[in-house]
Amino acid sequence: MEQIDKREVISALADGQLHGEAFARGVELATTDAAAREAWHAYHLIGDVLRTGELARCAPPEQFLGRLQERLRGEQVVTITNVQPVARAPRDAANDGVFRWKVVAGVASVAAVSAFAWTVIAGVPRPDAGQLAAAPVPPAGTVLTGTSRGVMIRDPRLDEFLAAHRQLGGAAVAPAGYLRNATFDGQGR
């Protein structure tokens, strides 16, 4: 009758149903009694087999530990003393004998140095660069004319060209599709 009570306590412990004092008594029983440990192992084996059939073949842990300890006693212990570092012979690189890799490396080096130099030179301001936002200087012969709309820049050569071609093209200098509202008014300038 006492064995049945032990198994019920271990079963309840495996199912997570014990709390407080009963839990402490179940853990103590599982650690001190060999029959209780076998029941603990059996209940966990049953649960594992119910979840997956691959674990059905199993030996009790005492047999496994006994075989392991027996094999460890039979092993020889090897100690190593006076270990000298292994000197390795220097080896050539895998592509050392291939000349084209040396050419590729040289070209890549020259390209990298050129890119760096280009960046440095482009970033240095030149003393003759001048001011970037300076007003453009009109070409020689350009005339500034004041009108009711403001100051206009006039080129005398352009005025001569427009006057010479006024009689050929009528009022428009360009084709009608290109300039629709452009007229030449020599007096109203």
C-alpha cells in the first residue's frame, strides 16, 4: 500500500499538481528513494512516448551512468609535457606566380591614388577663380538704354541685323510658329 502512495505522490509531482509542503515531500521522496526515482523516470518516459514514438526505447538512467563510469575507468589518461610550438614554413600566396594579378593590383592602386588626388585638387580653391556671383561684363559695343520698362541692354550689331532683315521678313524676324507676338518697332525703343 505504501508503494502505491509513493507512486501517486511522484505522479502528482510529475504532473505539476503538488504545492507547498506536499511539493517539498515529493521532491525529497524522488531524491532519496530508488523506487520513487524509477517511478519518476517511468512517468516521464510515458509522457515522452505519448508525445512522440521515437523515444519509446530507453534504458533507466542508472544503467546508462553505470556503463559510462565503467568506460571512463577504462580510458587512459594522456598528459602532455614540454609542448614545443610548431614552426610553420612560410608559404607563398596562391596567386603569387600569376602576373596578371599583379597588373590588376597595380592598376587598382593607380586608380585609387588618382581618385584621391582628383578629389583633393578639385576641393582646393584657385586664386584666379574670382567671385561666383559677379555680374557679367557686357561685350564691347553694348549699349545700355533706359526705357519706360527699365534698363535694356542693346547690341548695335543686333539692331543693324534686325533693320537689314525687316524688309525681307515683314514684322517678324523668326517664323510665325516660333514667335507669334514679336514685332520690330524701331522708333519705340
